[in-house]
Amino acid sequence: MKDEEKTLQSPFRRRFLQGGGALAVGSALPLSMMSSTSLAQAATGQPRTLTILAWYGHAEPDIVAEFEAKYNCKVKPKYYTGGDNMLALVSQSPAGTYDLILSDAEYVPQLRKAGYLERLEAKDYAFDDYFPEFQRFPGHWDGNDLYAVMVRFGFLGVAYNTDAVPESKARSYKVYWDSAYKGKVGHFDWYLPNMGQVSLYAGNKVPYKLDRDQFAKLKTVMKTLRPQVAGFFDYGGTFSGLKNGQLQLVCGIGDWITGTLARSGAKVNSVVPDEGGLQWTESLSIGKGTRNRDLAKAFIQYITSAHGQVKSAKMLAYPALIPNRKGWELLAQSDPTEARRQGMVLQGHSVMDDIRSGKITFRQLPVQQSIEDWNDFWSEYKEGA
């Protein structure tokens, strides 16, 4: 078992996920105590450090260099892979360790309930520029209190090698079981997207809300897939496996990896199959106890502006869809090819049509089972049990 997996299976993690592991946290300085010129002073004084806990890429130069220059600061990242890893890092760190926390949207309620997030002022952010579906995104609000701002999203479907797999086959999750690809199917090593996809294939319209019989069926169906599987891979392994042809199909990912590979000419693509796809969503929150709340707020405003959204859509580490409609307009002007490739077009069929038609389901945590139930089965599945 990898060190990371040991961390995630620790007794502390189980207590945290059951609601009893929240650490005592401090309070951030109220905005009323901050100088209205603090950001301007920072631009000419000693550089400040803004810490961000995030997926890889969110603090690389293509995203943050312009912000750092404007505010005379340095954005310092701590990168993670997978929501459970993010939870473990937050729960084991002192208050104020992270000024900004970029999390998958389904984890925001847990972070909020555990007391790790500052409450945000909705008026500070350009929600009027967002598509209506994203202005009050599920889990980001507690009543009228805001705790996270959606930054980007994408779809998870069937990722495939276009030389080896016809698109017509990739249009169904059934392709994972095709004998022609035995030993060429990979899993991105995270239970949530993989089990969600197979749940859709098993006929569950709400893939994460399963009764006892539906959950038992999901496990049975997954076990029939196991003989097809070459292995379980992190981002780097998935990337290289698709690039060198070791993997011809990968479950649990989408354009966030294949789109990156396609930039360098790799023969790969992702499609949302007929059974439907999952939406991953990344959101920014301000960490409890931050001493850089004004700078953290400025960063969220920067990356959710139309200009920042174009940067996010084209992020070198992995591309994404963006929720800001004005960002779509600016992307269409500055890079119409990428706008068309990702389906962010205001005329004709767009990714918003897929959401509105019901073809896309927001990824979420298990509803009727515990996270441990799903994670424990994933571990058994990986071991071939």
C-alpha cells in the first residue's frame, strides 16, 4: 500500500469523515480591520506569499505570473491528487496553513462543516457573469452563506486511443469489457470517478445514490471488469500510458488528460457515452485562519474574471470548461479553435446543452453508503478480490 493510501485509511481520517475529526481553528482578521490600501501597499513593499492547496497546475506561471506581478506576491502551492488526499492535508495542518483551498465541489460541505473555510461575501464575485446553472452551485452555499466560488469544470467519460478504438465503440462504457482491449484498460486511481462511471453503466440514473441492492450490483459489475484491467495509475502514469499506447482505454478521466495529450499530437480523445457522463468541478475557498484574506479574495476575483477564466480554460497542466459566460465570449475572440474544441460556443450545440439535457450528472460523494464503504471496495477491487 502506498504511503498516501496509508494516510487516507488512518483512524484519524475515518474520524474526520464521520464528522468528529475537526481541529480547532483560529479566526482570520476581519476585513474591517484591514487597510483599504493594503493591496496597493503590497504592490510596492515586501513581497507576500499566498499559499494554495490545489491540483497540479493552479500555481504554475501560465496561471499566476500575471497576478504575482500585479500584487508583488508569490503564489506557493501544495499540490495533491484526489479529494481524500486534500481532506487529509487540510485536517492535519494548523489553521492558516493554506490561504486558498482549491477543492472538488463535492468536498466543500465537509470542509465547511469541519470549520476549515471562511465565509465569503457573494457581492465580491462576478456571479452575474456566470451561467445560471453555476450561480448557486450545490454545496457551495449554506443557506445564503457562501463558502466557495466555482472556477472550472469538465466531463468524465470514455478516454480512448483513436488508432485502436473506434469512436462508435467509445460511445458506450460497454467498451471497457470488449475482449479486444483486455490488458489495455486502465483506471485513474481514484474510486469516485471510476465507480460513478460503472454505476451509470449499471443503469443508475443517480449514480452515487444507491440502495443496498444497487450498491451490491455495482460491486458485482465492477468485479467482471477486473480481468480487463492493466493497472491503476496516477496522473503521470495515466498520461504516459495513453501516450505510449500501453493503455487504449482509461476509465475515470476525460478531456482534462486527453486534451492535454492531444496538444502534442497524441492520438487520443474523450467522449461522453450514451449512458451519460460525470461532471467534475473545481472551486476556490479561503482557508480558515488566513492572514492574507484580502490577497486571497483578489486571487479568486482574478481567476474568475473573464480574462482569468480564459487562462484557466487553457491551463497548460490540463484544460477545462469555465462557468463564466463572458469568459466564453473572450475565448471565442482570442482562441476560437480551442473554444470549438471544448464546446464552449454560444451558437450551436455547446457543453451547456449536455448539462441541460440531463446527459451530465454532477459528481458527488456517496449518499446512502459511507465514503469508507466505497473506498474499501475500491481497495478490494484493486487487489483483485
